[in-house]
Amino acid sequence: MINQLEEISINSWGALQTVVYDGWIFRFANGVTKRSNSVHPMYKSSLPIAEKVEYCEQLYTSQGLPAVFKLHERSFLKELDDYLEQRQYVITTPTSVQVMDISAARFQRAEDVIMDEYLSDNWLDNLIQLQRYHLIRHTTYQAMMTNVVHKKCYASIADGNKMIGVAHGVCNGTHIGVFEVIIDLAYRRRGFGLKIIEAVLRWGQQHGAITAWLQVECDNEPALNLYKNMGFQEAYVYWYRVQNT
């Protein structure tokens, strides 16, 4: 399951450039999100670990970025994780990958959730503002999202003229991935998160999805509780090793 979901994850969340090197996938996107600016060791290696890590560091340095490795629980990655520990790479952002069978689930239509299959500037700007990032990220985010070739949806919910929440869905075969779920701080714990996620899952069902999946940081207790109550279950955990510069 881990390998399948990792492949789906790469296909569902874009980058600007990708390099494949001896079973590892390097992703680059101007430093916007770790997922799009890290090494994904997808398959077993044939070259020495030390040689490969040095090459990674040189390549990311050439792009003005630290070397970041996305790791998880598969046994063949232990040697790499131990080696990065020796090189004083720091562990950050442990994240739970969760799945749910939605083949027989029923999600009510939410009239106040707007669903669009076109990425608008307004939706993207609101995402960035809700994340409290600078709008300078707009161009990179736009390229990352439009580079994904699978069917996509962009959900939003508003209070009057104010957009208070967004979510993003990508349908990859029979899997619907839920991304970028964020609700304005002033509107949290009022059911808007559940409503917008269910709208994305309903859209996924309409496009052939029978399994939902998402990623949530392991210290995000409110989100973990929400997903548990919805029926999501943890499939595995991944973390990043970040070059200590």
C-alpha cells in the first residue's frame, strides 16, 4: 500500500521540475512545499548511499535549496535514514497518511460549498492568504497545480462575500486525494471543515473514486480527530530529513 500511495501522491501534487536518479525522484518547485522540493526514494538503489546523498546535496544547492528527503516505514529506507542521521539531518513534519473506503458512503450535497474544476486566481489567492503566506507564491502554486494531469476540483465555502475555507481534490483512478483543507481561524470548530471535505469526497465518487486518502501532520490533533470521526484510518507515517545548514 505504501508504494501505491506514494506514487499516487507524486502524481497528485505537482512540481516544476523532476529528476529520476537510481530509483529516487528529485522534485523542485522554487521551495514551495516540502512535497515538491524533496527527494522521494521510491525504489531500491544500486549505487552507494553516500555517493547518492552527495549528488542530491549538490543538485539542491545549485537550486538554492537545502537537501530534503521524504522517508517512511519501508525497510529498505532504514540505511538511508541512519546515514542521514549521522550527517545531522533533522527530522521534521511527521505526517500520517490516512485512507477511507467511500464505495458505499453517502455524502449530502452542501449548497453553500462551491465546486469548480478550473483553478481560478481568486481561489488560489484565498488559499495562500488563509495559509498566511505571501502572494508571491501564486505563480509557483498555479504551475504546480496545473501540472497535475488528473481530474481536479477546487472547493470553497464563503460567509457572505468572504471566502472562509478551501479544499482541493485530485481523482487518480479509483483514489480521491484531499489536499489543502484550510478554514479561517475565526470559523473553525463549526462544521465547515467536515462540510467542504465531504463535498470533495462526493465529487470524487462522481468521478469513479472508491478510496479516499489524505495527509495530516501528526501533531494536528483537531484534524486527526475530525478524520477519525469521519472514518479515516492511518495507513502509514512519513517524515522529512532536512539538511542542517
